Amino acid sequence: MGDMANSSIEFHPKPQQQREAPHAGGFGCTLAELRSLMELRGAEALQKVQEAYGDVSGLCRRLKTSPTEGLANNANDLEKRRQIYGQN
């Protein structure tokens, strides 16, 4: 075997995964993300939803809404959403 005294091993740790920055208002989706998603159609839209949110229910959870009931009729919540996402 060769001389191990001069051997060196370089260690390059994997960069730590950065946590996703909190989104405005505590919702798990930014206005830009929603706009981008709304531009997609068909299979492309479905693929994006699955990649980013798991499924439609995952997107709804991030938006703090129900896929079957929609938004609650809560004035404070609706105003908060208008401030973050704009008027519909």
C-alpha cells in the first residue's frame, strides 16, 4: 500500500435545502404562482398542480379553502384575500 500520510479527502457537503419562504398572509401560494397556474391548460395544468401541490386538494389546503365548499363567508378572511390576491 502507498503512503497514506499525504492522502487527503475532500469533503463537499450537500447544500442544505432551503425552506420555502413563507407566503404573504400565511397562504401557501403567491399571486405570481396562481397567475402562472391560470395560464396553463389541460394536461400541462394538471401536471403543474401535481408537481407543486400534490393534487387539487393540496392546492386548496394551501389556499385555506375547501374544494367542495369554497370560501367561508368571513368578511375578514375575504378582505385579507383581496389584499393579497386582488379583486376577483
